[in-house]
Amino acid sequence: MRRTATLALAALALTAISCRPYDNYSTIASQDGLIPADQFARYGREQAELVAIGRSLAAWKQSDMTRAAAEVSSYAAKRLPNVVSIVPDPPGFRLTVTFKSGWRAAAVPIDDGVHPDSTAGLPRGQ
């Protein structure tokens, strides 16, 4: 009985150690190895709007990704004229953005401390 309990405890300890964490937000939001957001925003109007969506997604980061996606969709509908649709992927912390030109891109959180409306290249007066 004692040996069985010891083996069960050892198996439980190995299981707890070997399971990886499922919080992938920091991996998705990491900008390491990517073009800096401000540089990418200078490539064109749609790229600037994608950066603004990523920044607003980071600003609305909450435990409920579905609500954050709704807030970002509301922001895009009011201020970004080239955005046609936004489809959320709550478990993946991503949004698929479709633009009027037909370009589709994935928006990930960009947590660089810049307000979304301060993104260079955005249309003004919207």
C-alpha cells in the first residue's frame, strides 16, 4: 500500500512538472523579431490601420477576449474607414481583419504603450 501511494505521488508530481502553461498571450504579444510597429505603419494606410487595431487590442486586454474583440471592432467601425470586417479568435488572442482592398491580415496585440489614435499614417478627421 505504501509503495502504491509513493508511486502515485511520484506520477502526480511528474504530471504537474511536465504540463506546459497555456497562457500564450505573452508569446503572441511579443514583438521580438518583427518589424517595429511604427515602421510597419509607414508602409501604407491599411498597415497603419492594422497597427492601430493591434494597439487597441492590447489596450483592451481583458480576461474576456470576446469582449475585447467587440471593443476593437467598435473602434475600427468608428475610426478606420478601410476595415470591412473583423473576425475574432479568442483562444489565440488574434483578430482577422479584412480591408476594402481584399487584403486580410492577422492583428495581434501590440503593447508598446502608444495610443492607437497616435499611429502614424491613420486617416485624420474620422
